[in-house]
Amino acid sequence: MLGKRVVTALVLLAILLPSIFVFPGWVWGAVTLVFLAAAAHEWSLLLGHRRSALAAAATLAAIGAALLAWHERAGWPAWFVLPVCAAATIVWVAMGPQRLRRHDARGGGWPLAAALLLACWIALVGLRDIGAAALLVAMAIIWVADIAAYFVGRALGRHKLAPAISPGKSWEGAIGGFAAVAALGLAAAAAPALSHALPARLVAGWSAPVAALALVAIAALSIVGDLHESLLKRQAGVKDSGTLLPGHGGVLDRIDSLIPTMPAAMLLHRLLG
């Protein structure tokens, strides 16, 4: 299993890193669109919509292809990106915790799933437009929170965060993740090479305390996305969202925390001007 995980990770890096740093922006858009379409297929299957799974993937891919052609021809204006990311963020903030409290992640069907994945894709392309550093830092916020929560939770975890959904998560781990994100985010804000990334822009546009709170809010939203997918799988009675990534499960397993947080990160970039 470990060997499969390593090989799959290396293949993914070989695909994703050049599309971020080497190739034109449309390559990143096309590659990520394929992954998000696969995630739409997996999400639909978790909802029990087997007959609609291909329709969900095809719908997302078709709309995404049209949007990518528009993006390459004229670029996406702020009046398009900002409302999309704002709407997705509002839906996640309002819907996510409510679904977790009710222990039901199935509402809305595949159209809502495809719409939320499409918003995430639009945010990923928009962040890449700002720069590779802006994109990677936005994703690194989630990685830092997840890694810190794992180790702090293992060392100090006593109080379960959502025992009926994901027994391994603890409040101590979540707080450790928040602290790591705030501390490393403010440290990154001081790095000249990351001046266009979100932490630096938050500090420059607002203040260090507000920047720390905004980064913690994104980290909290990542937990909502993670728990939401865990609840989906629990309700579907499966361990993984799919088998597309050997040793890792499905695409949705790898991007669950990015789905609500990338639109939020892009929204903050737009609000900062």
C-alpha cells in the first residue's frame, strides 16, 4: 500500500507541478478540470445517483471547457469570479455546519455537487492567474492545518471533534492546526517572494491580527469540507470515494478540504483588490 501511495504521489506531482510552473495557464485549467470532473462522478456515486454520475462529470467538464475557452480568449473579469466564489463560500458556511449537525450530507443532488466543484475549479484557475506562489500558498494553508492537526491531535487529543463522523479528529488537533496556520501565515507574509500570496496581502490590506483570523477561518472551513466528505462516505457505506488514485482512494478524498477553501481564498484576493 505504501508503495502504491508513493508512486501515485510522484505521478501526480509530475503532472501538476509542470502545469503550475512551466506550462501556460490553460494547461493547469485543463488538468484540474479533468480531476474535478472525476470528483463530480465520485460525489454523484456517493449520493447514490449512479445513473447521473456520468452526467455530472460531463456537465462539469462541458461548462468548464467553455469557461476555459473564454478565459483564454479574454480572461475572466472580476464581476464573474467574485460572485461565483462569494456564492460558493456562503453556501459552504451556511450549509456545511448545518449538514454536519443533521448528519446528512446528501441534499442538493449532483447539480449542487457539480456547482460547488466548478466554483472550486474557477478559484484554482483564478489563483494560478495571480501567480504560482499565490496558488501554492492558498493550498499550503490547508496542508499546514491538516498536518499540524494530525500531530497535535495524536499527542494531545482528548476531546473528539465529531466522533460520529470522523473519530480520529479532536478539538486539540483542530486548535493546533489553527495556531500553526496563523503563525506560519504571518511568517510567510514577511517573505518578499510571497508578497502576492494571501497572507501578505491580508496583512498589507487589513492588519496582522485580522490576517491571522482570516487564515484560521479558512482552516476551519477546510475541516468542514473534510468532515462533509467523511459524512458522505459514511452514509454511502464506503471507505474511499473511489479507486482512481491507487493507494489514495478517489480524487474527492484528496481535494475535500480544497473544495470550500479555494473559493474563499480567491474571494479574499478579490476583496483585497
